[in-house]
Amino acid sequence: MTDIKTDVLVIGSGVAGLMFALKVAEQGTVALVTKKAAMDSNTNLAQGGIATVFGATDSFDLHIQDTLNSGDGLCNPDVVEMVVKAGPERINELIGLGVHFNLRPEAGPAEDAGTAFDLGREGGHSKNRIVHAHDMTGKEVEQVLVDLVRNHPNIQLYEDHVAIDLITHSARIKRGLVTTTHEDFCCGAYVLERETQRVKTFAAHITLLATGGTGKVYLYTSNPDIATGDGIAMAYRAGATVANLEFVQFHPTCLFHPDAKNFLISEAVRGEGGILIDSAGRAFMADYDPQKDLACRDVVARAIDTELKKSGDHSVFLDITHKPADMVRERFPNIYAKCLSLGIDMTRDPIPVVPAAHYMCGGVVTDIFGRTDILNLYAVGETACTGLHGANRLASNSLLEALVYADAAAKEVIRQLQTNHFSPLPEPPAWDDVGTSNSDEMIVITHNWDEIRRLMWNYVGIVRSDKRLERARRRIDIIQSEIQDYYWHFKVVPDLIELRNIATVAELIIKCATHRKESRGLHYNIEYPRRDDRRWQKDTILRRQVVN
């Protein structure tokens, strides 16, 4: 019944999944599943860079404190320290693999790489510490890692394969030398091949979720179309614990133009001196935070949202026209070219921008090795909730976290592969689609897809209220019922799989946001406008009870 058997199954081809796969492939076989082309990931679109301490005036303590400040009281300090201190080693590892980062023009050939980096600065950072490759850092890293994965003899890459659900098995698991316990463990996944529309069974001793974020749950997002929260939804359906899904980061500056889809204007533009202005040319961020345009993302996004509601305008503007034109073109070649293609010369014209859903700070709960509470199931990258980000991610800490946790998870999995403490892989049940038929009503999928994204934007967006959340809950319950009925009566297709996942994630976001009766970080409820440490300085935990 099993189509593919492997030591390790990796679902997702962003930096976290790719780096993990490369490391564990030195010890065992790896199947890497990704639902479109390998380069289609959030990583590939990451512009800003990777936050890491290299500057002579910077320190681990400063980076740690900036991360804690941004996380608004919910970061795990031990995790923050671990990730920050591991940063330089991970950057040097990327350089060793062939990744090229920008160096200062005046850096000499014999200068140490750490002091030669052209370090950028972004919102919430007290020092320049963003290692970058112009404004296309993610693409540079992704391309190098994808090329290495394609050429690795122990990695089989399955592009255009859409994961449907995890496969779990209940068995008596040996603990130590004597005791045993009855426990569920993950042993692979069901995966749909796009071309043949056939569901394949992947069996693996270890399964790693690295499916990225949830941006497509919202109507406006900086994320690519693949960001439908697949890993979070699959893990939750399998019984894994998820947490803090109310903390959705809205990037303050997404390009506002009818011909631009999901194009981000990097925070690094503000780091280089860009100023947010309204349609009258007034700089407004001083009204909201002492750090002005370099305030944390939650502050800036709410400020823009407030300004737009007051003025009725469609966008605000990001102005960097006061900086030398050559510097702007050199530092931001990708953004400059994109804007110019739409008739906006950012060296002369302010860029119209609006907030958009950008990053999920919550996710599948893991320990410091990326292990979930389902045996043999790991999660890394944006899919995971590690404790690093708390209530609001500090800019450019995302790729850093992905690299550090990919390394930690790989070391733990390699240890397991070396000691071979695995039960024999069970023969999973065959995919059962008996009684289903091909759909003749795809309008059900497209209508519900659109409605979920609109209700999430309108009711569970940057600013929330109990009334809005209750409206969202009632509607998502109805939509979920419609989707479940459709799912069990028709053969699965990629759009249905993604719809099912965004509906699950939307429901989880609504539940978490409804539960938290305060405003903290990225969660702002107008009925509870203040942070309440006495009652709410804790994670929001959800776990589905699974009956086998």
C-alpha cells in the first residue's frame, strides 16, 4: 500500500525544510515534498535579511533585549538566548555553502567577514545587525539551498505534491529498558500528486513540517499563494498542540497598486531613512511612538490603519526621495525595478503602501529541538511556535529562527537515526475515496475561499472587538460545516485541500483571539485596550482531541 518509504519526510521547501533536509541526508534517506516548485516559498520572497550580531558596537545582550521588547512579555527568554547566540555560526555556515551577503564598499580583502558585512537596520532594532543580499536575501539563500538539495544523492525532491493529512499510528512505545506506554506517533503523510491527481502514501520514521505561514487566510497579504497554513492545520487535525495564533503580524508596508500582487516594501527602506507620510505629506509616526518610523511592526501597522480610517484614503506613502538616488537604486534594486515597472520612481516619488498580513507568530508548539507533542513529528520555521517571537516578531528574526531550529532539529534526528531507536514502520491504511466523485460545483470552493479571507480581514484583522470576533466565529462554523460535507463527498483537488486548511487556521485564529481578553503585541482588541500581565501573560494553547 505504501508508495514511498524513507527515513525522513520533509514537507515544505523554505529555508527551514531545505537546511534540515541537507543535514539529515548525511545520515539517512530524505523525501522532500513541496506543493509547487521548490523555489515557491516565503523564504524566496524575504527581502530584508537575517538579524545577527556582528557589528563592533552590537552585542548578544542587545539583540536579546530587542527581541524580548518586541515580543511584549510572551517570549521564552531561554529560547531567545539560544537563537540569538547561534546566529553568527549559522550565517558563516551559509557563506560556506555559497551564499553571498553584501559587504561594506570600503571593506578590505583581508578583513574578517563579521566586520565586513554591510549591516542594515530595521524596526525594533537598537543597532545595525541585518545581514542581507541587497533586497533579495531570501532568494539568494533559497537558490543556493535548492541547488544543493537537487544534487544530493540521499534526497528525493517531490515538487507539485500537496500534503493532505499526517498519518499517525497508536502503539506501545518502549521507554528506557523496562517501561512501555501506549502512544500515538507520526509515520508519514498522504500526499496528492498534482499531475496525476493520485494520492500517494509516504511512510517515514520522522516527519518534519516546514510549510511556512498563513498569510492567505487574509484578503490582503505579502505572502505567496502557497501560504495557506497547511502544516498548522494538519498538525492540529492529528492532535498536536498549537498556540498563540491570535498573533498575526501585519507588515506595515505592502505596495498599494492595482497591478501589484503581494509585493512587500522591505522594512529596510525605513531602516535606511524612509519616512511614512500621509496624502498631505505629513510625517505622522511621531504621534504614535518615540522611535517614529523604526517602531516595532505592530505599532506601525496600527498607526497606518488609524490614519487611513481617519482620512478615508486608500494608502499612506513611504518617502525615501530625500536620500541619494544612486544609494537607493544600489541598496534596493528589486524594489526599485518593481516600482519603476508600475510608473513609480522611488528616488523621486513616495511609494503608496498599506498594511498586509505577513507572518504568523504562533503555530505548532515545539521544544528546543523542534519536537512536537506527537512522537516523531517535528515542526520548524513559521509553522512552529518555539517561544522566540512571543506576541510580535522582531524584524528579520524569522530566517534566523528557521536556520537555528533546522540545525537543532537535524542534530536530534541524526542522533535518533544513528541509535536506530525506531519501531518498524506500520503499513498505513490505503487512501480511501470510495463513494466520492469528481466535483461539478467548484463554485463552493471559490466562494468559501473568498468569504473566509474577507471575513478574516474585516473582523479579525489589525484591530479587533468582541462583536467582530463573534461574527467571525458564527460564520466560520457554517463554512466549516459546508467544507466538511464537500470534502467527504468529492475527490480531493489542491484547491479543496488548501480551502480546508485555511478554514481550520481561520477557526483557530478566531478561537485564540476570542480567548485573550487584553491587547498585547499583534493582538489589539478595542474593548480591552491595555496589556494585563496579571491574568494574560501566558500562551494561548489549543489542542484537538483525536479519537482513534
